[in-house]
Amino acid sequence: MKLLDVVKLKCLWVSLGLGLIQLPALANMGMTEIAVPAGPVAAELVGPVTLFYPTLALEQTLAFGRMSMRVAAGAAPLQGNGRLVLLSHGSGGSPIVHSDLARALVEAGFVVAMPEHRADNYKDPSRPGPDSWKLRPAEMSRAIDAVAADARFAPWLKLDKVGAYGMSAGGHTVLSLAGGRWSPAGFRAHCEAHLEADFQACVGLTTQLNGGWLDGLKQWLARQVIAVKFADAQPQAYSDPRIAAVVAAVPAAADFDMSSFARPLIPLALVTARQDRWLHPQWHSDAVLEACGSEFERPQADDLRRPSPEGIKKGRGGPSLSCEWLADLPQAGHGALLSPLPPDLSGLLGELLNDPPGFERASLPALDRLIADFFIRHLF
């Protein structure tokens, strides 16, 4: 049987109301790395871009440190639905911790591209926070450029409407792409006002408050460092007309001028986790939802203890057609959006990322499908 015949047998037609989009059925997930092409800012943005994509090649289990995933490494791509979705990882992140979402997107026909954010990735976590946040949006643009320059993928993709998903610091990235304005001084102002309540967002993994006599000293030192390091009040803004819809999952957001979300430039969806102890929803995701006018009600105590069916409450769009509360995970912590979750996390990192009691990871495939559906709705 010819390859073309195999491809025809492996494809189905899905009606999206706006027309018919050809999506690969039963396709496997390929993975490869591509380099960022030369350009005026290439010296700043030199990390590779990891691609996940539909393929007919057989998958194999590949080990990545203590973790593994099934992919067809370096395989020939199969034509999908013609659209690209970018993934922006969190601080210290890697492609594997978002591979379950990538698979859901690939199964929907998308090509998925994840740039390695400079000095804020699993190889080099040396400069997280505002230093990275300033570079990240442009790194997403350069990832589109890299895909556009690759002869294996460019002919099959329309890059006039690209989606973008980000989690944690990656959520900050896509909020910028949706028109959000922020500044290091905005981060400082938040931490000066809410340091004790949002301590881990302000200091990261440096230390934690434990109710001991040193807590006062820790907060004093944190205020001194933050006041010096985050004095820049210059608003940071970025746009790329090719990016047409974004999903921000448990985003870092307290440093944004919330008025900039009153009318997002493009469709914006949020995924929230009620038990997030790293980026408390009150100061981050909930604040964005309230600013953009999404129909949003804070859960009552019972909602915090008792998850809805499948562990997910589907959100609702509000007065702004560009803002949507896509899903809320009542029992989930910050690490719920890492799938798979790195094993054997301990210490403060484990406290912040390990799943709280009562959270069921069996709910995550449904969330991944909601995210894929959001991009299907807005990229065609």
C-alpha cells in the first residue's frame, strides 16, 4: 500500500461549523528540536525549540532523567490541521512536564512548539523572574520564526493564527501576549503590600515562613532585596499579530497593571487551581479574571473540599468575549498543571508542587481536551 493510501486511511473529517478541517486519526506523536534562525535578536534567544507533531512512525519510550515519555523521535511529520500552538514552560521547566498536554493537542491535529526560555529552564535556572519575563514573549515569536523556516513543517502550516499556552511563569508570558502590561516595580508594589500572604510568589524557593521567630527577619530581608532588585517602573508590553488566542494556567500575574486586561487584545482563557500555594489565586489568576470581566464567583468552603465531577469546574465567559474562565480545579495545587509531574519532589519544592490530598490526576485528560477545544474554536 502506498504511503498516500495509508495517510488517507489514517485521516478523518471533523466539522467545526466554519468548515471541514482534516485531522489525523490514530496518529502518533513525533518530537524533534529545531534551532532558532539568525535574526536581529537571535543572540538573546539562542535556545532550541522542541516540536511535537502528528506522525505515522512508531513511538518508543525515551528516558529523560528520572522521567520518560513515548514519542517517535525525529520522525517524519504527518499533515495535521494546519495550525501551530506554542507552549511556554514555567521557571526551570522542560518539555516533558507538558508532554501530556502536547499529546492532546497533537491528537487534535496541532503542531506544538516549545521554546527553551533563556536562563529559566531545567538546564539553566539562573535568572528566573523579571529578567526572564522580559525575554519570554519575543522567544515565543522566534519560535514561530523557527517553525516557518523549517522545510518539514512550514508547507503544512498557516501561521497567521497561532495559539499559545503557558503555565506559571509561562502563564505570565501569554498574558503579555494577550496585551497585559507589567513592570518590575509592579512586582515590588505587590510584594510590599502582600509579602506575608503571597510570600512564595515574592521570594520563590529561597526560604519560607514557618511561624518561627525568624519570620520577621526573613520578611525584612526580602523587602530590602525586592526594593533594590525590582525598582524599574518602565511598563513592559509586547504583541505579535500572528498570535491569535492564549490560555494562561495558574499564571504569575500580580505584577500586571490589571486595567490592561479590561479588553484583552485576543481571546484569553484562564485555568485556575484553588489549592495553589505558590501563586495564590487571589493575587494572580482570580485578579485577572476579575479585571477582564469574566463571570466569576469565588468558590465557597464546600467547593474547596469537594471537587466537582472529574475534578474540574468548567468556567464561563463573561461580558468580554475575549476573556473566558476555561476551568477551575478545586482540589489542585500549583503542580497539577505539570503532567506528568516529576517524581520524588521533596523539601519546599515538593510542598509547593506535589498534589494536595484529594486531587485526582485522572481529571487532567478532560482539562487537556478543554484546552485543545479552546484553540479549535479560536484558530479556525
